[in-house]
Amino acid sequence: MDAQLDIVLTQLSRVLDQVEALLETPAASTEALDAGWAFTWTRGAFRPVRHVDTITLAELRGIDHQLGLLLRNTRQFLRGAPANHVLLWGERGTGKSSAVKALLSEFGDDGLRLVQVQRRDLLDLPEIIDALWERPEKYILFCDDLSFDSSDEEYKELKALLEGGLHAKPPNVLVYATSNRRHLMHERLSDRQTQGSGDDVHPMDARSEQLSLADRFGLRIGFYPVDQENFLEIVRTLVQTRGLTVDPDLLERDALRWALSRNGRSGRSARQFVDDLQGRLLMEDAVR
């Protein structure tokens, strides 16, 4: 009996030690936030991005309406006026992530900062918010390519931050998320077929609770595939920006052929084509 008691006391002591260690964990350091404009939250710490993917608004074509909404909301945020969390949703390669990253080159001098937070780290949101609360800059928590399964718990932490938790809304923090899914949740045919079965007495209520995450974003901006003319305009803009000299007719023909063989027309496809074109031209110059 004494041996069993000793084992229980030893296990209890270990649990208490772990709880004490958690309680004594210091708040996240913000010193790294003085080292740049873009950061990641990794393993409980802010880390500066040494080589930022610099994109300017001038490089983005075919999404003028979407950019107008995003810029207006961001200006409101920077000026201390009410502004909304933003969900940018739509098909892959349509400029969602580029639009958010371009805000840094546009508003970095005005105090805007980006902190990229991966889905697995969303459970750290209360710690991130507490660390940023007293900072003078304005922070956008950038959640890229976000989606959830019904079994994921991280979306509940994000919902609490967006609206509904005990924390007050921080005056200097907004969430800008991108997703290929309009409601952020994976929707399967089997989910609909099994509604009314299983242990959940009200499965529709549970499904509605999951899909309500997207409703917490006050501004939801849709991105769609570009038409042929907009695709070619993106290509021409990139070619001009990079100072490339190409026959216009040849450029158009090759760009459309590239799009046809690579999953359609999009800003990403246009950039990949121009990357390939620039590389080929450089190699040809080297051979001459």
C-alpha cells in the first residue's frame, strides 16, 4: 500500500511541477519586432523575416475591385478608424496572398507590420495578442491558405479572437486570412449524407457552428480566374517591370500557350510564365 502511495505522490509531484512551469512561462518577447516589418510566429516567438517577398501594388492586375476594398479597410485601420478582419477567398493563384503582401510595401512606412501565423499556431493567439497590445505599430496577423476539418480545434481559437471571446478587440491587430474555401471548412458529401445520424442530436447546429467562422470576418473578398485580356495584361506588366524586350505577338502567343498547358489563366500562372521567359532570355544572351 505504501509503495502505491509513493507512486501516486511521485506522479502528482510531476504534474504540479509541470503546472508551475507553465504558470512561470514569461510573456513572449517583443524585441524582435524592432528588427523589421515582416515576422513569423514560430515556436512561441516572433522571428523577423530576413528576406521579404516584396510585391508592389503596381504589379497586380485584374483585381482592382478587390484591391480597392482591401486598401480602404487597411487605411481605416492605420488611421485608428473602425476596420474589419478580412477573408480573401477564391481559386488558387488569383492574387489573394500577393494582395496582402503588397500592403507591406504600400503602408510599411506608415507603421503597418505583418505577422504570419500558421494554422497549427492559432492556439497561441491569446499570447500573440497580449504581446502586441501595447506596441505602437499596427499589426496584421496573416493566415495564409487557411482551411479546417470538422475535427480541428484551432478554428475555435480563431473564432474567439475574431468575435465572441473574453478578450477585448485589440486596437492595433487585425486578421487577414486567405483560403481557397469560401467558408474555410472542408465540406464533404459524406457529411451531408450522415446528417441526422451518429451521436449528435442536432447535427445541423454543429455544422452551422463550424461554418460560422467565415461570418466573423466583417469583410469577405472573392477572387476569381481572370479572363484572357486581363491575363495578357498581367503578363505585359511583368515583362515591362522587368525590362524585357519581346515581340508583342510572340509574347501573346507563348503566354496563352503556357496558360493552356498549366491549369488556366491566373496571376500566378502569368508570373511563372514571365519567370520562365526571363530565364530563357538570359540563357540565350549568355550563349551569344
